[in-house]
Amino acid sequence: MCASTQQINLQQSVQQEQFRLRMAAQMFHIHCYRREQWLECGRRLSVNQAAAEWISCYAAEFPASARM
């Protein structure tokens, strides 16, 4: 395998890992939002309901790269 192919493969791996970390961070924030809605507002949201609400309210502001 030539060096340029290895570099492309590495870059793809890094991008996939960044995407995975971003999704994990978003899932964490959605879980926190769901818990907050229950504790502070008495709202029992399903995971899908919490995700839909969180995405509509906060996803646009979520950093492009999740730093944890």
C-alpha cells in the first residue's frame, strides 16, 4: 500500500472516530436533557421525544467537534 493510500485511510479513520465521539456527546446531552425535564418539570419523555426536542433546540449550537 502506498503512503497516500495509508494517509487517506488514516484520515477516514480519524473522521469516523470524530463522528462517533460527536454522536456519543450528543447522546449524553440528550440523556441529561431528558433527566432535567423529569426532575425540574415533571415531564416524562421517551428517549425519542427527548432527542427530537433537544435536536430542535440545541443541535445547531452544538460544537462541530465534540471535545470531552
